Amino acid sequence: MSDNNKSVAVTKGANGLEKLILRQLHGSSVETFSFLQVYLYGAHVTSWKTEQREELLFVSSKAIFKPPKPIRGGIPICFPQFSNLGSLEAHGFARNRFWTIDTDPPPLQPNVTNGVFVDLLLKPTEEDMKIWPHSFEYRLRITLGPGGDLMLTSRIRNTNTDGKPFTFTFAYHTYFSVSDISEVRVEGLETFDYLDNLKSRERYTEQGDAITFESEVDKIYLSTPSKIAILDHEKKRTSVVRKDGLPDAVVWNPWDKKSKAMADFGDDEYKHMLCVEAAAIEKAITLKPGEEWKVRQELLTVPSSYCSGQLDPSKVLQSS
């Protein structure tokens, strides 16, 4: 996991919770590096910084780093349930369990270890089996690429010994940091169908040439493309979500009223965050004993002068 240009360190974070620091050096200077911070609690990425020290993820200033409360922001993992679409607590339990470092992971094919990475593992406890009576192994590889990109590769295996399959839904609940939500647009989801969570999950078709934000948004886009772009005019930055095996995409911003109702979220912080989430929701995943489900999300950022008309977002989607 480490060489002269890469490093992984284990240290203490908020409230003494263990966290991992991943660094990827760029060039010969030790001052130029990209950076990831990952809590073992929830296998939760809470910071992703470019070599320019720019934070790309949003974490609320009121986030509660105290189990069993999930961490508000970063990249929570929603498994084995997204939202309240089932009998479990909202977004399942993977995001508020303690994961372990996987010291003997099976090899990934194709080889995607050209960066600094860490392998984490989650298995159910006896208490988990009472609320969701299925045995599983969830292996997560978190990779910081040589160019500063962030890759999450999930492998979920049914290890039931009773011959029973299990079914689940899933999302990487990614909170992006943005300058001003009213100056942000999302490209790549136009013309696709979505379920509107603000209207009892009624189904609609996206009509605009891009998604912009003037009020609360909570939509599940269905059968979406593998690339989605988030254009931040003020920061002159475009973030790109690339996903493999995750057909759906969630777009969420709570806006002012809901923000004030959340104890772990600042009243005005909705202005500086946007969730765009690679997901598998509409068609639940079913695994038979011994079967494994593997998916991947890659996040990268590119400089953008879109606000001055110099960047065509469709070219970003094509070239990224």
C-alpha cells in the first residue's frame, strides 16, 4: 500500500475514532500531494483534497462523530437498504458499523492498484443478523489514484449457509462541496426518467437541458449513463462521477426548511453541498449463496472555465 510516492497511516480522528490517511505524492516535492481521510466507522471517506489543497467533499460543521449516529457528509455507504425502502433503518447499517482493515483481500481483476489504496471489510454481527438475517462479506477498496482521482470498489458476497438468497439496494451517498448551489448545474441526466421523493416517488422525465437548483431536490434517476458532470461556475471546477454496475443516480439537496430540521446539519449549509450518488435502487440486487456483486464509482475533478463559455460540458463527459 505504500512506496516512496504513496502512504497510508492509521491515526485518531474526532472523538478518538480511528481513521486512515492516504497520500499520493505528485512529482518530486513532498509538499505536493492529494489526500484522503477515511474513518473505519462506516468505512466513511470524510475528506478528499487535490494537490492544490482544495477540499472536494462536504462534511457538515455539525456532524456528530459519535456512534451510532452516522457521519453527516463525505461518502456514507447505503447498504443493505437505500432510504426507507424496506424494513431497516434509513440507508441501512453499513454506514454506522465499525469496519476492519482487510489484510488478505482476494485480488481485483482487472488490476486497479496503480494508486495508494486500502481494503476494508464488513461482516455482520449477531445483532445485525437479528435485524437482517443474512450472512455476507462486504469488501471495499478505497483508492487514491496517481492523478488524485478517488475510486471506491465494492464487492458484496452472500455467505449464507442455509441456501437462501438475499436482496438489497445500495448507494454511494456522495456529498460534494460546492461554492453556491444556485450556481451549480448537473449534466448527463437530461431526458432520463426519475422518481420524485418529494411527490410520493411518482415517475417523471427530466425535461431541462441540465439540472439546476432553486428549491429542495430529492430524485432517483433511473438507468442513467456511466458519467455525470457537476459544474461549479464559481469554483471553475467540474467534478465527474464515473460508475460501473450502478444503473441509478440520486440527486439531493435539502434546501432551507429541511436543513433547519436536521440537528447535525447547519441551517445554511445546503448552499454549499450537493449529493450526486451512484446507486442501485429501482431494481434490487439479489445474490444467491456464493454469488458476489461488484461495482465501482470513480470521482475526478477537472479545471473548468464553463462560466465564461470556454468549456463544453458534453466534451467533459465524453473525454473524462
